[in-house]
Amino acid sequence: MVGQKKTPAAEATASEGKSEATQLPENDSTAPRTRQQRWRRRNPRSYLAHITVRNALRLGVLTSAPCEVCGSNESEAHHPDYDRPLDVVWLCRAHHRARHRDT
């Protein structure tokens, strides 16, 4: 570190460790903090099915198809039964949301 100049902010950060933005809350650092993390904790079967489909797509075991209602190529997997994660129906976002709203 000979010959290197430190700015006051860099020196303070180095001496204090982490900045406030990166420190975990002191009360319960294991509690989910985002909406997505809370959903994953409340819906483990759904989350596992989503991961299974994502991995199957990545590995080529499963291929996406157009929306079964309108034929749009922008489709996503819908699980009629989360216990069978690879048995999916391909729907566009609008029809997927409608399917969940109707059930």
C-alpha cells in the first residue's frame, strides 16, 4: 500500500468494515426480506415445480411451446398440478393470469 492514496470515504469504509447498506438487520437475519423470498417460503411445492421446469428447459428435457389459447410465442409454463412438475400447459402471460384468476 506504499504510494497509494486513499480517499476519506475509502479509508472510513476500510476501517469500519461494511457500509450500512450491506449489513444485515440485527433482529432476524434469516427472515425473508423480499416479496419473492416470502412467496418461496410460503409455497415450497410451487417453487420446486418452477425450478424443475427451469432446469428441464435448460437441459433440453422440456421445450417451450406457443400459448395453447392464442398461439403467442411468448409463453410460460402453467402447472395444473404441482405434484407433477413437468406436466405443464404453455400459456401467454395474459391467459396464465386469467387461468389462475378463474381457479
